Amino acid sequence: MDFVRFHAPHANGRGTFPGVFALANGLRADGLLSDSDAAWLLNANARATAAYADPSVTHPDVYDREINPAAEAWFRTTATHLIDMARDYVALLGRHSVECVETHSDGPGRVLYSDDVQIVVVPHSAS
């Protein structure tokens, strides 16, 4: 498989499956993290931001809820350092009893954005 995604196993109220970063940041936004977990998350987010491009910077519409309401990001399986980082987020979620699954695919959807470590797609189920 060429791509991997870490995400909620169940759809949210918008019918999408939030990714690992959204799930972790949701815990922080809801005030559910300990001080040490919140500090870890802020540091991890800074490392993640430094490690890969934000698709919405070069493609502002990619995550626009009106234009691409089901857009989701997938890592290339060759981006092992980012996959390892995502697994640390999964561990954080597990400590807080938040389910997160790992899905693999050769072609998860219609590609909206692509770089050397990730793609953003509209999943086939939403097309």
C-alpha cells in the first residue's frame, strides 16, 4: 500500500472521519489533557509543522468546507518519520480512551494536493 492514514473509526457530525492531529488537538481544545500532555502536544505540533508543508498554504481551498468538505490527508508510506510521529499522537489518544485506526490504501481518492510526504484527497465514498 502506498498511503496510510490515522483517523477516527466513526464519522463525526459532518460525516467525516477526523485525522489523528484533529483528534489530539480536539482533546486540548476541550481542556481534557493534563499539563504534561498539553505541553507534549504543543511541542509535537511545532515539530510536525516544521517537518512538512501545510497544504492549505499553497492550496487555500484544499480544506475549504464549502468546496472540499470531505478532504482528508494521507501520509505516503515512505514518510516513515512522519508516520512514527503520528503513532506518538495515537498513543496520546489511547491514554485518553480516544479511538484511532490506521488505514492503508493504494488510492484513497481524488487527489487535491500532493507533495513528497503526503496527499490530500476527496475520498472515493464522497465523490
